[in-house]
Amino acid sequence: MYCLSPGIRAREEGFGLLFYSSKDARLTFVKSGRLLRIEPGPKGMRVLAVSCSGAEGRADRVLAALSKKGLIVELRPDI
């Protein structure tokens, strides 16, 4: 499970997800359609969840790309 990195905000749009970095005012558009959704997580965090069954492979690729860009981090099990 992944959550938003510190300083990152995101919202769902018609095309998918829009990420905003308060560090450098960078916007990132992710054309994911309804593949991913943002949900409330533990301790007020916002987590990403896969919302389309059967598309886990595509979701894994999108999540890996977002992680590489520093927009999301893997949620540690001890939280």
C-alpha cells in the first residue's frame, strides 16, 4: 500500500489523478482513469488504492512510476 509523500497533495480528476508538490509547485498529471483512487488512511494519511479488478499489473507499473518520482511512498506496516 502506498501513501502520498510529505509535501504532496493529490486529487481525483476525470482523466485520473493530479498531484501537486508544495516543494517546487510542480503538477503531475496521471492518466489512470478509474484505475486508482485516493482514500483516507491511518493517522490522517491519504493512501492510493487500486479500484479496478484485473488491472493489478498496470496499477503496479503506475505506482512504481509515481514512487520513482517521489510522489508516493510505501506505507510501512508499523504505522
